[in-house]
Amino acid sequence: MDPESSGAEPSGPEPVGPEPVGPASAVRPFLLTAGRVADGADGPSMPVETQVVATAEGLDALDRLAFERHDIVAACRLPQSIAEIAARLRLHLNVVRVLAADLRAEGQLTVHVPDAGLVHDASVLRRVIDGLRAVPDARGVLSDTD
């Protein structure tokens, strides 16, 4: 008896890598932010490497927060970058920036913006690149090309 006649589904390859926290949002980004964008009107917008962590007040307010705001605070029990939050929650990067700024203003998140001088320091970037090259790929082979 073959798999097609038995009604059994053929099994494909297993997905590789960690699964995001939840499904991608079907809601348009401008609805989540009430049309606001992270354009830096109140100063420079948060860089993607900005670290965000929930405050005690934010964790206490989790039951009162709705939807994406709840998910952001819950994901920030440990420090996360803006980019990590966006990827993990499958939200647009600027949505996370706007909501994180709102949550910061309400005292539910602490935001640690990196020093702009360090971010643009070429020696730091070179060390990051060298560190990434030192990580072997899935076959155990080191990347040694530029």
C-alpha cells in the first residue's frame, strides 16, 4: 500500500532554525501605531541595536496591556534589541520602534541607546566581522574569505 492511497501525507524536510514567537500580524503597521512613524521627530529614532528591557512596572502591567504592547513587554523580560523584538514578534521594525517609545514614556520599558561614536567605530565593526568569521558553519567549516 503506497502513502498516497493510505491517505498519509508525505513528510517533507523538517524546518531549520528557531520558530518565531507567534504568527505574522495581518494588521497593517499604521493601524498598530495610529499612523505614527519612527521618524525621529522627538530626536533620533532608535537604532536597530538599541537594547530594551521591561521594568518592574511593565511586568506588573502585563495583564492590562493589549496585543503587541503586551508581547513586546513580555519579550523584554531579558534585554532584547529592537531588531530582535521585531523579528521574534514578526512586526515591522518601525512599529516596534514606535511602540517601544510609547512603552518607555509610560515607564514600562527601559531603553538603552548605544553610543553613536561606538556604533560607527570601524574597529568595533572589524572585531564583529572577525568574530562572525570565527563561527563555523553547519558543516564545521570556518569562513575565511572577505
